[in-house]
Amino acid sequence: LWICASRVTARLELRLACWAAAAWTLFSLLSTLSRGAWLGALVACGLWAWLLRKELGLQIRHVVWVLLGATLVIAVAAYASPAVRTRISVFLDPTELSASTRLDLWKMALRMIGERCGWGSGLDTFGLISPRYETELFHLSTGGASIATYAHNEILQIGVTMGLLGLLAYAGLIVTAARSALRGVAEASGSERVWLAGLVASGVALWVHAQFNF
């Protein structure tokens, strides 16, 4: 959205302020150490650029400059925060504690859905039925504390609690919203199109994040 603001303002000082705010937002995003937030931001920015590929007149040199700028901010964040360096180093490591715990939760959720034949257990009941599905490995990875109160994945959470009918309704909602949003972007022009594309991308960022965290 900061990038959108920089595109629709003609004043140089406001444009520079927007880019500074975008850089600070990226720094703050890195500080969250959340894979879901990082992936959501990457997917959202890519989608926004694709929706506005004609308006932006994207060329290779533009992509290179953006990547160089993002790399600079990431380097500063990594230099300033040991935690960021640690997260970057284990970002794609499935054996890292938070990653392995989520994988265990997702496997548990799939077993819950399968054993209940897709009927669902009822709203907000994940934590009530999870103890019987928690494995010894899961307890070891969490230090013996049971934290399986939700699936850390919106789709699986709905599948467990609302069943296949709930998932069908959820899919209908997502598809309908996506079609309406893309139609709105296609029919808009000028600054309105830039803002609509940004709002669509923001919604996608939130959806991606919801597949890792609530």
C-alpha cells in the first residue's frame, strides 16, 4: 500500500516519504520472524506487480532495482538483529522447531478430518479433541506443553471444526471474492486501479499468512 501511495502522488517529497515508509515496513516485517508474514508479503508484491504490469511498464532494470533495494534492507535488518539472521538461516529448514511443530499440527489436523469422515467436530473444538491425536514427538518438540488449540492453518482449522461442508462454503466465499476483486481491477483505470490492485494484494497477503498463523 505504501508503494501504491508512491505511485499515485506527483510530489517528489511525498513519494520519497512513501518509499521510506515502505522500507521501514519491510524492516518491521523481517522483525516479526514469521514465515507466513514473509511469504504473504512476497506473494502480495508479486501479484500487485503482475496486475499492474502494463501500467508499471515493468522492465528488467526496474526489477533489478527493486531486488537490490530489498536486499539492502534485508542486509541491514540481518546486521542489526541476530534473531533475523537466525530466522533467515532456517527459513526453509523443516526440522527447525517452529516449522516441525506446525508440520506435526497439520498432520494431526488431517487425521482428525479423516477419522471424523469430514463431518467436523464443531466450532472452536480443536483444542477439545486434539489431546487424543497429539504424538510423543509433538510433546517433545513443545517441551511437554500441549499447545494444540488450533491448527495454525485456516483451511485445516475449518476442515476439522466445520467439516467438508464448511470447507465447501469457505471455498465458495474465496472464489467469489477473488472473481469480484479481479473484475474490479480489470474495469478500473488510473489511480483507482493502482489502489484496487494494492487492496487485492493485501487481502492475498493476509490469506497466505492465515495458512501459517491465526
